[in-house]
Amino acid sequence: MKSSEKILEKLNNLLIMNYGVEKVYLEALELATDDNLKAFFRERGFERNEFGRQLRAEIEKLNGKPKHFGNLSSGLNNIWLNLKNHLLLNNESELMDEIYKLKELTIDRYNMLLMEINLPLSVCKILMKQRDSVYSHMNAMKRQEEFVV
């Protein structure tokens, strides 16, 4: 497999993961009863939609065909089920832990792709910007949690 095909495949996998995370956030938005949580899920869902739009554009610039949404990966599906249960049980502490796990999973996927050899600079910049945005929100959650405790 050529390097460009490998990069396109990994970009498409990241795109599908972002579709999945967006879906998790939007479904959580429907289940949430707290206005702050609703705003959080709405903002994060919008952010992931924007990430997906940017990734699709980069895939197309590399003469690839963006893949459409597939099934949730097992790791993402497990996080969604746990997140859903904590939302229904109104268990905010455990809910935040699941959101944190979701963000860690995302950052790991971005880092794996960023280690790819011959990654075009424009792709690298977008991936770093998106990863850093997720990381920033994760750190803000951690700071807020420490402040509350």
C-alpha cells in the first residue's frame, strides 16, 4: 500500500471516529436534563461536526473519497453505553469520567495519525489544531473538577 493510500485510510478512520463522537454527543444532548450539560453536549457535537467537515476537505484535497458514517468502534460504543447510563442515573461524577475517557481516546487516535511518515503539512496542521482543541477542553474539565473538589 502506498503511503498516500495509507494516510487516506487513516484520515477516513479518524473521520468515522469523529462522526461517532459527534453522534454520542448529540444523543447525550437528547438525554440530558441539566441545561449546562445540554450546552456542553451541543457545543462538543458542533465542534465534532466542524472537525468532520475539515477532515473531509483534506481527504478530498488528497484526491481521496471521504467515507460516510459506519458503526461505532467497540471502545466508542462502550463509552457511549456508560455515558448513557450515567446520564440516566444523573451521576455527574461518573459521567465526567466517561467524557474524559472519550477525549483521551480521541487524542490517542490523533497522535497515532500525527506520527505517520509523509503526512502533508496541511493535514498535520489541522490534526494538531483539532487534537489541541480536544486536549484543551479535557484540561478545562480537569481544572473545573479540581476546583469543585
